[in-house]
Amino acid sequence: MQDKVEKKPKRSDERTGSVRKNIRFEDDLVEAINADRKEQPFAEWVKDACKKKLVKK
């Protein structure tokens, strides 16, 4: 059984109310996202896609 995991303190350049996650995307997935998102920032497109997926549940 795991003991309580201590949260690391946020760095000074991080915002409250959000968490930074590193994720690796397959090349073909990035190409498909880039073709679809046009001028929309990559991170914004990914967040929108995640929200749409959660609404479908």
C-alpha cells in the first residue's frame, strides 16, 4: 500500500488552478491535429478535444 504522496510545491512560473503535464504524441497524430487546428494554438486544440471527449461520457 502506498503512503500519502506529497505534492511538490509549484514552481514560481506556474499558475494556480492548473497542472503541467508532459505528453508524447505519435507523429501521425500531430500531423492530423495540425491539419485540423489551422490557426488555433496546439494546446488549446488538445484541451478542447479532451473536454469534448469528457462530455460524451
